[in-house]
Amino acid sequence: MNLSFSSDKEFIAKLSELVLDNLGDENFGVEQLVEQSGLSSSVIRQRLKKISKKTIAQFINEVRLKKALEMLQEGAATASEVAYKAGFSSPTYFNACFHDYFGYTPGEAKKRAFENNNEENNSSSEPENSLSDIKSSSQPQLISFRTIFYAAIAVVAVFILVFSLLPRSGEKINSDKSEGKELKSIVVLPVQNLTGNPENEYVAEVFQTLITDELYRLGFLVRPTHSVLDPSDSLISIQEKTKKLKVDVYLKPTLLCSGDSYCVSVQLYQSIPEEKLLWSHNFEQGKNQVYDIFKNSGLNIAEKINFSLTQQQKDYLSTEKIVDPAFFDTLLVGKHFIHKSNPEDFELGVRKLLKANDLNPLDPAPLLALAMGYSNSGHSSSAGVDATTLSVAYAEKALSLDSNLIDAYVILASYYLYQDWDFQKAENALNRCIEVNPNVAPARYHKGWFFALTGEFDKAADEMKKAMEIDPLDPIIPGYLGWLYQYAEEYEKAIDAAKLTLELDPNYVMGYYVWGTALTGLGKHDEAIEINKKGVAIKPGFMYGLGMAYAAAGQHDKALEVAANLEKKPSGWNSCGLSLIYAQLGDKERTIFWIESMVEKRQDFVPWIRHNPAYKFLRKDKRFQEIVDRLNLPKEDNLPSKK
């Protein structure tokens, strides 16, 4: 559209569209609008003045505010989140602009929307049905309570099953760090926001991660917070949950004020053998010294639970860290938004973190947050296939500023092990991570997969079990353990681990795949088919497991039908699945073809092909050996039996 000759309505609509396309960018202003419109500033200024009697800056602000009002009325975000989404530099400035334009605050806008919805719902109700409505509504409440009650019992059963697979009480995860003494575990509860302002929820949320990160850095055995916040066991108190999970102490932080200073109350409770308050302190710290809250908490926790700190850690805690308040505010917003699933929110988080990095290029926090954001974003962010590359680059840059960043090492280890196939770098990253803190679940299960590269399955299983003890409610860990046992041809153990995965999450389809594959290994083909069908019914991601089961059971037509469907959707995982189906069919040519396809697509499980029992019939095939040789895998002295 040529705006010079457009109608007034088209002119306003196009300019509004340009503003909305750049809504979250606080730097988008008059100059950027003029540039993207293709018109001169004088033309836009004169025409806007004629149509609406507004300046260009006023027009941009009006578009932002109207969109902000829509978001507030939808109720999907807080006023602070809306402020940043609408391109305002701070919630304070947004509140002032919003009130000036609409005559009421953003908080009042949400309240009005809620009241209007209630009025609409009340006006559409049918009084003559009120008695039946009451009767019908009371029954679900009873069912809901009963459901929660039985769910609580089920969770207790899961706890018992989880810990039956873990090291016994006399065994230590972290003998190096604690010099033979039993290491106490801790969980950090979500920071309660008692400031009286719901807009501080994101501050409380990020504070929780900052406190947890500090404890990880100091080598504590930190249980993931979700371990004690499982909604299915809402009838069980925090104290009971911590005892069942063998959490020795828990930290209960509360945000009491947020502004030029932060007021934070921190309470440390002993959970085992009985609940007892060990330490309590109220911090009031200016933004420029906010990190003192986290450092002092770490120092006092270590003292109260007799946790030995290294001299290097003591020196770190005694070093004062002064931050620019503008930097810290920008960092908080960036860390909050970059973990949102919405692509627009993710990009807003990226912009804020890049701005924080510009404000202080020597602080690794924005770089690490970017690395973690891109690592977790997968294909949901607009970064697409570049997400991994960006994640690794930011992790390496963050480590150049601080060599003790656990999350950065986990990101690099995962990349080198599963995607880049630089196994020496993977091992170095894992060893360094475990040196900083031996109690990081992902580092432990990645180390398990590293040992599996050389067929050291006992060591690999030990690492997986250590990960399970650190994070006993993550279903992926027993799933991985079962997968390892399946590679080691210990099928009964694989089934036990798969069942645990499904106890933790009945919809975790990896559990059905591992279970079904293990049944195939035991020659229980009918059972394998039924188990795989259950998984496929939930999610077809492991459809190839069903194809393998059909092939092993002699139902070749059905196996080939699954293979044909997989070929229609090319991907690394489907290439893997096709190679496994054709391996079960005994078709060497097609198995080799699809393994080569896996290598070309750099599918995650390529490095473990020499230990996958499905490819056992290829181990003397020169083509297969050439593929293995190209991978430059770590050398192994004792290969498992190649029956």
C-alpha cells in the first residue's frame, strides 16, 4: 500500500500495524516508525495532526496503551508484564501513562474487566435451575476431595518405589565434597510475595532462582523445588513431603518490600528427624547490594548445617558485589520473560538480557540466562535451528567471566555429547561441573550416558541412580536408567525402571517404549505389542517401538506399514526408528541406510549404536564398523559380550 495516497482509515491502520509489529521493543519510536513507513517525518506529522490532532510520539503511545488495555482485560498477564510487553521501559512509567490516558490505573482495569465478566455470567444464569445446579455442583467437590486423597496415597507409594532403587542410607552421593560425612539436602521453597503488590510476583519468582543458584554454586545438595510442590499431594504438608523425600532442611524466603530496597525474610527449618527452626533473618538491602542477601544466606545455611566450604568458596562469599540498580531491574525482567513459552515473551526476554549485558558486560548473569533460555526454548522460540548455537555461544562467554557456572557446563556437556560428538569436551565439561557441585542431576545422568559410550554400564547405572536420588520425581531419569539396562540386555531391570517412570508420570511415553523394547528382548512379543500400543495411544512419538515389536513378533506387514508412515516424515528420530525396525526385520541394507541417515541428521543416540543390541547382527559388517570408526568414540578395553 502506498501510504501517500491511502485513505485516512488505511493510513492510521498501517501506522498502527507498524507499532504493533514492534510492540515489545521499547526503543521503537518516532525515528523507527518513520523509517519503516517509507514516508518522511513531516508528511506523517502533518497528516496525523490533521486526522487526530496528535504528534507521532503521542500516536505511538496511544497504540501501545490501547493494546495494553486489551491484554489487561484478557487477564493473562500482570500489569508489570503488560508494561514490558507493550514496550514501556518500566512499570512505573507505564502506570503513569496509563492513568493519564484512561483515568484509572492498570490494576483498576483488571478489576473492572473481572467485575464485567461476573455481571455477564450472572445475567445469563437461569434461576429456575438453581436448585439442580447446587446439587450437581456439590458432587464434584466430593469426588475432587476423594481423588486428591487417593492421589496422595499414590504419591507415597511412588516415594517408596523411588527410594527402593536408590543407594541405601549408609551410601553417600557426595563423599568428595563432604569428606565422608553425610551431606544434608536442602530445598528452597518459592519466595512468597507479601509486599501487598501482586506486580512483584515476578521479582519473587526470580529471587527463588537466584537463591537456588547460589546454593548450587556452593556445592549444596539442592532438591528441585517441584519435588515438594506436586499438586497431586496437596493434602500433605511441606514438612511431611520433605521427610518423605529425605530433605534434611528447607528454606522459606519471603519478599516483604520491593522498590529502591528489597526486604527479604529468610527462615531455615530442619525437617529430619523433626521440624525445628534453625535460623531466621530479615534482610533490608539496597538494590546495588542485593546479592548480599543471597551470599549471606548461603554462608549462614552452611554454618547452621555444618556444611564445609572450601577456601575458594569462603573468599567468594566474602567478596562484596555491587550492581547497578538499572542493570539488576533489567536482568530480573529478562530472566522472567525468557522462560515463557510464548515467542513474543521469549524475544522480549532476549532483548532485556542483551540490554542488561550492555549495561554490565563483565557480569555473566545475563549471558548465562540467555544460554539457558535458548537451551530450553527448543523450536518454540523464533531462534529456530540457531537456538543451540546461540545457547552454546552464550554459555562459553559466560564461563569466560566466571568458571563456576554449573548450568553453563551442563549446557556445553549436553551439546558436545549428543550433538557435536566431541566426547573429550563433553567429559571435561561434566567433570568440571561435578567438581563445582557433585549434586546436579543433569550432570549425573549425562555422565551416565558418557560411561555407556564405552560399555561401562555398571558405572552408567550408578550415575543414573545418583541423579535419581538428587531429583527423585523426574520421570526422565528412571526412563534413561531403563534405556541403559536395555542396551546392557538386562531386560528385567529395564522393565522395573520403566514402571517407575510410569508411576511418576502415567503419560510419559518413554516408559512404555523402554518397557515394550525390554519385553521384545525377553521374547514376550504379544506383551511388547500391547505395551507399545498404550504408549502410542498417548503420543505417537515412539511409534517405531510398536514397529519393532511387530517385526520381532513376525508380523512383518504391520512393521512395514509403521515404517512407511515414518518415512513420510523425515527427521533424525524417525531415521533412528526406521533403522531399528529394519534391524528387527534382519534387513542389513536398509538398516545401514537409515543409520547413515541418523549420522547425517546428527540424531542424539548415534554415538551409542555400537552397544544397541538391535544392531548386534551388524557388528561384523565392515560398513557398520566404518560408521562407528567415523564417530571417534572413546576407546574401550572391555566390550560387553557380543553374543
